[in-house]
Amino acid sequence: MPILSMFYGIVAYMYFYDTQQHRMPHFHVEYAEYTAVIAIQSSKVLQGNLPPNKMKLVQAWLEIHRDDIMADWTLAVRGLPVQRIKPLE
């Protein structure tokens, strides 16, 4: 479970070889007892939920770093190490 970034109590990560369940590029986020799976291209929540204020932070981070997150997806599905991405500041 490679961690992409951590900010404001949110952890964003990907799994290696994770192409079967959601069938599109995505990443996972955790905040306290909440978890969600977010599509990289559309920002759509594929599974789970986060508190609305934390979801806004995740969406802002995704907008800023979409290309980097997509590059990490390409690495992760091939089982290669991902690069850490700057947190939301």
C-alpha cells in the first residue's frame, strides 16, 4: 500500500496491481474511520465516503496534482514504486 501523500489527517494511497475491482484509475483515501475510493480523471467517489470538508480538501489536492497521481497509477499497476506527492498546504 504505497502512500502518495498525507495532509490534514488524510492519507492518500494506492495498491499495487489494483485494476480489477473499480476498472479505472483511482486512489484510496482514509481519514479517521472514513475511507473512500476516488476516480482520478473524474474525481467521482467510487466507493465509501469522507466528511464533506475533508472531501473538498481531497478534491483540491486531486485538481492540483492530477498528472502526478495518474503517473503514480501507471507505476502502481505495474508493481513499481510510486513517487510521493506534495501535500495540500
